[in-house]
Amino acid sequence: MLDDDFKKSTANLKKAVPLMMQNHVAATPANYALWYTYVDNAIPEMNQELDDIIENYGLCPPAAGKQLYDSFVASHSETNMKELKANVEVLVNQVASSMTDTLSDTSHFSDVIDKSFENLERFEDQAMSIEDVTKVVRQLISESKEIRNSTSFLNTQLETAACEIQRLKEQLAEVQQDALFDGLTSLYNRRSFDNDINVLCEAEQTMCLILADIDHFKNLNDTYGHLFGDAVLKGIAKRFQLSSRDGIHAYRYGGEEFAFIVPNKQLRIARQFADSLRRSIEKLSVKDRRSGESIGSITASFGVAELQPGESPESLIERVDKLLYEAKQLGRNRVMPI
């Protein structure tokens, strides 16, 4: 029995290694486990998904391979730990955003009090003769001073807490350096994008790259708060996920920027896909929890380019980024090239 298991293992490895090389897969323990399971046909559902990926891309991008490993091969404890880390990251981001908004609100409140304090002092300087009124005014001045001191202390406390949260975020980022997904949006993260684009460009696979950027995102954050900004990112990411079919992968590229790798499609088709995403975002409405108001008029700009023979990832990204910049310059809420 042991001899049979050894022969079977050897035969599977002899099949798996050439397939890994053919698909530009790095020789890591997780990848060996994934491709060993594939050639062993132990999980037919996984094999079907891997076959679909290879049909779309011509190879298996690193992010897709890692996701299959996490879904089908990794132990439940390992998967649960990753989910826990992702949940912690979301929590930390939410608390940090709330803290930033609170700091902004309290700073504004301090400004208002200072203004009121100046007005009251001017009122007192008018030397009004009614003694009782003067006493009331002085009491208001005293209370204003106390409130101002209180908000100043609160600001200091909040700034200290914000620094601690930032430290925790940096620690979490180090722990999660091998993570596959972005904690806030659940899309593939920047690390996944970098790995995938490098492998696909090196293999010179037919593909297009799309970069998208939310228009006036800073204004949304400043007007409605960072928690609302996070809700916008999550709402847009959900639409991107639902729209990404036929092997298209969506990534959170950074901040309010997103990326899409469109395999085996020419520029015309990729541009049509980008425009469908643009129109989908136009219809998006996000509720502001503080006011209960639903905010619309959210738009995004897009740049699209097709990989050229022998082109590097840096060159492709630079071309798409220039097109995205042109879309912004021409008035936003559009796809370039026209």
C-alpha cells in the first residue's frame, strides 16, 4: 500500500511540475499542493474552475491560483485565520475613518467657539450699563473658555488615539503582506495586481488593462466624512465584482483607484466593458448615515489600453495612466481613448 502511494505521488508530481512551468507558476509549497490536487483530480469542482481560468488567460495568474488554494486546498483553520485578519483590518479602517471625521468636527467646533468668544468680548466692551446683563455675558464668556479648553483636550486625546490606530494598521499590514484581497472592498489587492500583471506581461498573453478613478473623491470625504467615503468604495467595488465576468479580474489599485485585467480581448471590447462600468456607477446612490440622505452623482473616469508585444508592465500601466489623466482633464466621467 505504501509503495503504491509513493508511486502515485511521484506520478502526480511528474505531471504537476511541467504544468506549473507551462503556466508560469512559482515553485512554492502552496502552488505544489494546488497543482498536485489538480492532476490527482481529487476535487473536480476545483479542476473545472482552474480549467476555466486557463481558458480565459492562457495560464493561471498568481492571484487566481492563490484563491483556488485558499478555497479548496488550505485547511479550515488557515482560512478562518485569514478571514479574521481581514475582519480586523476592516474594523481598524472604520475606527480610523471615524476618528479622522471626529477630529475634523471638533476642530470646527473649536473655531465656532472662538468666533463666539470674540463676539461676546466685543459685546462686553460696549460698556453696557445694566449690571445683570453684564454678569450673564461674563458667565457666557467663562463657559466658552471652558468649552474651548475641553475641546482642545479632546483634540489632543483623539490625535493620540489616531496615532495608535495608525501604528496598529501598519502592524496589521506587515502581518498581512501575503494577503490576497483588500480588506475594505474584498477585491483583489495591489499586491495581487502586481503579481498578475508581471506574469501576464512576461508571458505576452493577449490582454487589456483598465484603470478607473472615482471623480472628486476627496470632496466626498471632506463633505460627508471618511465613513461615507468607505461606503462609496464598497458600493462601487460590489458593482465591479458583479460586472466582472469571462475571466475579468477586478483589483483595488490604491485609494480610490481600481484596475481590471481583461484577458483575451481586444481594445474595442475592453473599452465597451469600461463604459458599461462607468454607466453602472452613474446609477449608484449611497446613504449618508449621519443625515440619512442618499447621495448620488457619483462618477468615475477610465483609461484603457491593450498590451503590445514585448511591452513591460511599467510601460502598459504608464500608457493607461496617461489615458486616465486625459479623461480627467476632459471633464471626467468618461472612458479614454474615445
